[in-house]
Amino acid sequence: MSGCEYLTLAGSGESRYEEKKSVFLGFAARFEKEEDVLAWLASQKRAYPDARHHVYAYRLREGNTTRYSDDREPQGTAGMPTLDVLRGRDLYDCAVCVIRYFGGTLLGTGGLVRAYGSAAADAVKGAGIVRMTLRRAFTLSLSYADHPRVASVLSEYGATVSDVEYAEVVTLSGTLDDAKTDALDSALYDATAGRSAHAWGDPLFSPIPIKTE
């Protein structure tokens, strides 16, 4: 995680894993506030009151917070494997809860680690992962003659153009990585000899989907 980008879940995901008649239900969701995580975990307990264990792990950028719980499973066999799924993928602002219905047979340390880790990983896979990148919106007005050169410059700097309006002038709207704004300012000035006019919005995190195995 850096100040300009981080990985998180694209949405919510669920999973089911069975081992020797024990059933593990995995749930993954995205959050930014710890109070929202705690409310979600409480709702999971209410939804599955008869389950033996409600294990969880979460990581938040706010306060660089990391927490997990074994919920009465042997230490290190449940919460930590669940947390390792988030750490291994470098995920923040998300939580995973794995609910276990005991099947009557002890699974042992290795079996528990495998079961909780698998349920957590499958829930995360179902949610999908996005890279949140700090980007800045822009609006750019230019002449028709300058449009081809400007389009090439925007492409070179990785800008995303979301709208083009053709009137007396060409108006482009889009977003750019926040770290590239100063460089693009100079490039646009050179490409149009200072004829273009543009305005920047406030920097905001925007999601970019990434492929996962």
C-alpha cells in the first residue's frame, strides 16, 4: 500500500467449504470504517446464531488497523489463516468472516488452517479485487486543430477520456493519475503552444479491476 494506490475488494463474496462434515461459510466485504466492520460482524452472528465459531479478520487503512479472532478455535488455527489471505494479497479496507458448523470430528491444526484459509480465499475470490488509484478529474478545452496532438499526449500519459463534446471548441473530460498532473500540464502547453485551457478536480481514489487466479 502507498499513498497513491492500494488493493481492496471489488464487492462482496461468499464461499462454502466442507471437511469431515464440518461446514465453513466464508463472507468477504469491503469497508472503510471499523465501526462498520463491527456492525457487519455482529449481523453475521445474528444471521447464524447456531454456528459453533464466528472467525474473522480485517485490515483498514484508517489507523493502519489489523485485527482477527479465533473465536475459541485453537490459537493460530483460524483467525490467522483468515488474516493471511488478506495479507498475502495486500488487501486493505476489507473484512472476512468464516462461520463454522461443527461436524462432530476434530480436524486437527493442519485441517483447521486449511479449512479456514480455503473458505476465506474462496470468499475473496468471489468478491474480486480492484486497485484503487489516486486520480484527478480534468476538463480540457482546445481547438479542433490541436485535438489530434492533445489526444496523443493524453494517451501517452495514461489519461482516461470519458467524454468528448464538439461545439465551437473541443471539450474533453476524463481522469489521470494524480502524480502525473504536473507533467501533463507541461506536455499540454508544449503540444498546443499554450492555447488549451484546462481545470483539475480534487484527487479521488478510482477502482481499476485486476485479474486474479
